[in-house]
Amino acid sequence: MKIGSAAATVRIALVMPLASAAAAYAAEIKVWSGGAFRPVMNELGPRFERATGHKLVIEFAATLSF
């Protein structure tokens, strides 16, 4: 049991600096989407932001079909 606990501690010690480094490089991501995707983006956008630390700037517009 001690070996498993030590391994978990080492994993956490290695992951924590990477997680904080990723937060330091958070970006603002611009998304242009058709209006039909508004409900999907409004639901998934905040989940993405929480999971990645990146901020989404979403613009909706009408789409043309040829």
C-alpha cells in the first residue's frame, strides 16, 4: 500500500506544475458559428472554458446555403 501511495504522490507532484503552466497560457478563442448551433455552443462553451481555462468569444451569424 505504501508503494501505491508514493506513486500517487509522485504523479500529483508531476502533474501540478503542468496544470499551472497550462493556465498561464490560457487563450481567448474566437468561434464563428451559424445560428443553428447557438443552443449547443451555449451549453458546451462554459464546459469547455472550465475544463481548459480558455475563454470562448462566440459570434453567431446566419448561414447561406447554395
